[in-house]
Amino acid sequence: MAMRPTDLNIAGAVDLSRLSAPAVPAGAPPSTSTSAHVLDVTEATFEEQVLRRSMTVPVVLDFWATWCGPCKQLSPVLERLAEADGGSWVLAKIDVDANQALATQLQIQSIPTILLALGGRLVQGFTGALPEKEIRAFLDQVLAAAQQAGIGGPDGEAPEVAVPLEPELLAAEDAMAAEDYTGAVVAYEALLARQPGHGEATLGRAWASLLQRALSLEPTAVLAAAAASPDDVSAQTAAADVEVLSEQIQPAIDRLVAFVRRSAGNDRDTARAHLLELFSVLDPEDDRIVTGRRALANALY
């Protein structure tokens, strides 16, 4: 069950300065974010970008991983709100797989987990992908706590309140939080009908569709059916869904690429489109996705 935002108790916060610096090899990779308000933080940069920065501006920590479905829903919302709030707080994204020592030291037990660093102290936020209105309420508490502590944004300006731009997006996020994947698909499609090519809606619809399909799948039976019917496109696409949701990414890619290679007509096109949709919910920079796209292109041409 997701932890809901509560009143921020700064007095009972953990002093971040007590944390020992994790051992980090020289030449740690720099941040890949292009935003001044969204940072990719590593064990090497944690002290400067979180500890020191939190003395002058609230820092919201987003612990995530590339394989985490709810993270794919939460992170874009946080990034959009960070941009909308114009520097009144900073979003620090921490990949738990790449920074395991830090995640262990901060006792991160599930993801996504959101923490707050304020004035060198760590405050518990929430876990799970919440609806945007609840995230907004949490951030309003963050800004109020910062004001009480005499900590403001970079320019000391009053924070702006983010205005939700897309009602369909809010409806979809609420539906996802309630595990109403059918409702989420409907909401995302409504936004795409109004704004074709909307990036967040495209990704959200793909992920919601995958979870919607998974509700009726029993993994063992699905994989057995696929093994028994290698030329059945429905059996193969269902098996690929099961494999992706169980983090068996490479087997899912290999399965559908092989099917595309040996099939023709509508079945071939169905498998191709299904694999492209699965690619869209996965990390585009993952080597398996890059090589998978190349393998699919080779199979087609």
C-alpha cells in the first residue's frame, strides 16, 4: 500500500550530515538531466547536490529504477511540477540500481520512494505513484515547511503553484493509482485524441494497456500455451507481456523478433506493433532495447 503524504515533521527529521559518504570510484558519470530543476544524483554528487543544496532550497529525492513501472508514472509528473514551480524546489533523481550503497544507507525498501531534504535534514515523504493532486498537496507542504524554516528558492521568490494543464492526464493518473487500468487507457486515449503525439499520454497508455492485459493472464498457463502454439500470434504476444512484467526483457524481445522473422501478413504486423508498444514502456537507453530495435528492423527487412 502506498504511503500517503502527511504533515512534515521537520523537528523529527534525520540529520543528513550524519550519513557517511559512500565509497565511489573516481570519474563517476555526470548528470544527464538538461533541466536546472531536475538533477540526476549519484553517490558521488549526493553531498553537494542534496546535502549542501538543501540548506538553501528544498530538495525532493525520487528513488527509482528503470524496471519500476510505477516510477514511470510518478517521475514525469514530478519533473513537470519541478519545472512548473520554477526552482522553488529541486528534484533529485536517484537510480537505486546504480547507487545501491546510498539506497541501503537511507533504508530505501521499495520504489518509488520520495524523501525530502531540507536544511540538511531528511524528512519522509511517500511511496508509490500517487495522483497528481496528492503530489501537489505534498509539495505545498514542502514549500510551507521551507518558508517556516527560512529556506527559499534560488531567487528568494514566492513559489508558483502548478496549474494542471491536462484534465485527462489527471484522470488517468488517478485511475492508475486506483489500479483502474481500463479507466486510465480511456483517459489517455481521450488526451491523445485531442493532442496526438502527446509524449506522457503515449507512454501512459502503453503502460496502462500492458497492465490491463495482465489482469487476465496467468503466467504459467500463458507461457505453456505459447510453447505449445509457436505460430499463434495471440499466444506469443501474451507470453511477451508476461515476460516483460516479470522483468524477462530479453526473452520477450527474442520471442517476438523470432515470430516476426518467421511469420507474414497480419500476424507479422500484429507482433511487430506489439513489440514496438513494449519498447515504449521500457528504458530507451537500455542496451537490450537498442539491440532489440535493430533486430526487429533486420527481421522486417
